[in-house]
Amino acid sequence: MKRRGGLAALAITGRSALIGVALALCTLIPAAGWSQQIIEPHQPGWERWFKLDWEAGEWRGHPVVKGYLYNASPKTVGDVQLLVDALDAGGGILAQKVSWAAGSPMAPFSRRYFVADAPLVDIAPQQPASYRVSVYSYSEILEPRGRGRGF
């Protein structure tokens, strides 16, 4: 059996140590929050068709946002999802959560009451200074025989 000696053995040991350090650093990335990506609404311009009137609250000991979602469009919409951002005092996003606005399709120019879970902040001891609510996604429900028009 041949034994490696000198510089060759040192190079292999050094490379193994470098790989070990790199793997250890990779495990720290999620803990540092570097892997979080900001979620944006799927349909930009949703503000043209929807209005939100909400407040922060609590339900069974959990933070929520609750209020009304207004369909200000001439179309029937369904499958509405809300994006709730937990914000720090400077307006930075601490955490995000997407929730369904429960209920049947929304008729044109109607409103719907909603209660959505607020995101939990993983960065202790920070607590949200405020929340921001937006429409994450929705679908248009066409009239019978496909006579509906897009927004």
C-alpha cells in the first residue's frame, strides 16, 4: 500500500477542510435570512379593481388582519388571495403570508368581510410595528358562453 506524503497529503487535507467550512457556512444562510425572497402580487395594478379596509386584531390568541375587500370592478371575481406583510418601524418586511379570502365569487361592485392570519415573525425579539395587506391574486369569472371581457 502506497502512502501519500508531504505536500500531496497536506493538499487533500486542506481541500477537505475547505469543503467542510463551506458546507458549514451554507447551513447558516437560511438562519441569517439571506434566502428569503420578497413576495409580490401576481397581478400588478390590482389597486384599480379592489379596495381594502382593514385593521389588525387577534383571534384565539393569534394575530390577524380583518376587514372588508371591495370589488370595484364590473366583473365577477373569485379565488381571491390576500398578501399580508408584517413590517418593522422603518417599513421593512419582517415576514409575509398569503391567505385565501373565503367565500363564494364576488359580484361586481360588492364587498366581502375577511379575516386573514398575520405572518409570524421568526426574528426574535422583533415584533411587527404594522401590517400591509394587498391582493395577491384573483381570477375573473366569465359570463355564460364566454361573453365576459378581461379587465
